[in-house]
Amino acid sequence: MINNDRIVPVTKTDLLTLYANILTIAGTTVSKVDANDASGVFEISEGSGNLIASEPVNSCDFGEDVTAAVLYFIPGYNYAGFSVNGVAVETSGATVDADGVSLYTATLADGAVTIAQVGF
């Protein structure tokens, strides 16, 4: 519904779907990955390329069959970080603000994870 200020509010979609649609419109192909359970724990065991987490991430493990990937994610309030092959890694790059709305990328390359904030 358009309000008196001619602003169309986002009410029919969730924030992650909106981000995924924006990435797609911008020409970035992303594949959705789902958490293992309702607590935002992700285990990415295969694949590569651009991925987007379907819900806020509390933790994410890149399995041994994942050698390179870019994960677009929103950190959950209990964000704990990333691991590779079950071993916690110290990330480099941007500091994650676990605010539940900011979009980040986690880039896996050569066993290291680099975080970058998307946008400003």
C-alpha cells in the first residue's frame, strides 16, 4: 500500500529475501543455504560460489569439500563466528556487528575466512 508520502513500504517480504532479490537484480547469482536447526547453526558441506544464508547466522562451518565460497549473511544476536572443517578460525577483515540486520560476506579462500560488510 502506498502511503501519503508516496512511499511503498516493504511489508510482503522478509529482509533476507529482499537482499537476495537485490543481489540477483545486480547480476550476482546466489544460492540459498539453510541452517541445520532453528538456532542459526549452518554447516556448508558442499558447493562453491555465492551463497546466502536463509536466516541470521549464529555460527557456520565450511566443510572439507568446500574450497572457495562467498556467504552473504546477517549475523544473529548470538553470533559466534566461523569454522573450517570443524575448527574455529579467526576471521580477518570487518568487525561483525551482531545487530540482526546488517549484511556481510564471509569469503572462504585457502582455508581462511575474510569478512566484509556489504553497503555502508
